[in-house]
Amino acid sequence: MSRTILFAGGGTGGHIYPNLAVVERLQENSASPMDAHMIVSTRAVDQQVLSKSNIPYTRSEEHTSELQSPCNLVCRLLLEK
């Protein structure tokens, strides 16, 4: 059974690149299948960086401080579906 890990950050690339590195390392070292999904800002840099990866992502207009609460983020994603 595959599990999905949710990553949040974006806006300048300063959080996206470390998240990508963590995803890569987790996928290399995971004993079981692992998927990742990233929540990023609507800034162009986020889409430019992630379009070069195979990681699915969702663009959010929420401010970074609001994305830092996992509960707020998960609730928002569930309500958008």
C-alpha cells in the first residue's frame, strides 16, 4: 500500500528545493512505496520548478502562515474536493 506525504511551501523557491530533496531521499530510502504531493503558492516560480519534476502539486492562494497548520491545510483540501 502506497502512502502519500504532503509538503507545503513556496513563493520564492526557498522551500521548494529543500522539499524536493527530502522527497527524493524518502523515495530512495523508503521500504514501501511513497508518493508526495506539494502545496505551493500561486507564484510563477513554484510552477516553474515543479513542472520539471514528477511530483503532483496544488497551487493555493493561502498565505504561508495559514499553510503552516496541517489541520487548516487538510481541511481546506478536503473542502475543495
